[in-house]
Amino acid sequence: DAGVIQSPRHEVTEMGQEVTLRCKPISGHDYLFWYRQTMMRGLELLIYFNNNVPIDDSGMPEDRFSAKMPNASFSTLKIQPSEPRDSAVYFCASSLSGNHEKLFFGSGTQLSVL
Amino acid sequence: AQSVTQLDSQVPVFEEAPVELRCNYSSSVSVYLFWYVQYPNQGLQLLLKYLSGSTLVKGINGFEAEFNKSQTSFHLRKPSVHISDTAEYFCAVRTYKYIFGTGTRLKVLA
């Protein structure tokens, strides 16, 4: 299995631009999580999906952030417009059903907003 | 709601010395507890997990953790660390969603 695949690996953009991060979870996994990692705040849960349905988006910082999961094999996290304080590493992770199941993480997207 | 507190942001330790990384949690319901490790420029990988049963859990790379319900703690230990253990370690709890602590950076010194 290829694991959780995220793209792009690095993204550099200018303030005000739209940014789209992509994630392909492991086939068969029905949970998908988006996290943001910064030095100051650690690993923050932004949103998670179960069977393609957003369950909890309380961690999304503001309306500039949106996430979709149109099917079981693809999810996007969009920031519009982007701001310098959005600079961080964004991780996608997936898991099988069951609270005892571990998360499988992608390699992350390093976002820099100038 | 649940939360996780990792009391130490950074822990330096000499090679072959023992180490303990501390984790405390709070939750109004039963939780599952996890420790993950993150090597530079990589995603997180599972070290070990506590679901039920024995309170001492053994994981990969010689790490172990002890669940203490009365103290709501899940501290990670290793009796003898190696240079290759230098990484960031995250404690996590899961009820319906996965919450991570802020991480502890373990630096093993030669």
C-alpha cells in the first residue's frame, strides 16, 4: 500500500492567493483527519471526516479555511485568501473505524505564505 | 471534551541513559491513549497504544508506557536511549476524535 499521499510537498505562495492542499487516504479507511502543525501550537486538529461526511470542523480557524471530501479516495483543504500566519505544515491522516485504531499520516505539506 | 498535556517541551538526555516523557490527559469519558513519534520532515508514526487490560504497554524501539487512571497519566519511558531516538514525541487521546499534545522534543546527546 502506498500510504497516505499528500500533495504538494511544499507550497510557497503570496498573501491573498488561494491555496489548495490535497490528500489521498489509504484505500478502505473511512476516517480522514486534517491537522496543522506549528512550533507555537503543536499539532492542531482542523477537521475530520467519516465516510466522506465532515463530522467536526470546530478546529477550522476561520471562514477562510474549507475542506471537502467528494469521495472516499480524495480530500482537499483550501485556504482563501491565504495569510502569512497560515504558514505551517499541514498533515492529512486516515484510519479505519474504531477508536482503538491508529492513524496513518501523510508526509505533510509545508506551506509558506509570504 | 478531552485534552492532553505534555509537560516538557524539550528533554535532553545522554545516550544510554533512561528517559521519561510525561503526558497527562483529561476526559469525561473513557479514552484510548497513544504515543506517536515524528522524525524530521516526516509524518507521525505509532509507538504504542493503550486500549484496556494491563496498564504497562510495550511498543516499538524499546519504549513502554504506563497508564495510571487515578493520576490520569500515560508517561512514556525507555531504560536506555540511543542517538537514533532523537525525535519529537506526541501523546494522544481518542474518544470520537483524535487529540494530540503539543509534543516533547527528545534530544539524545553523545
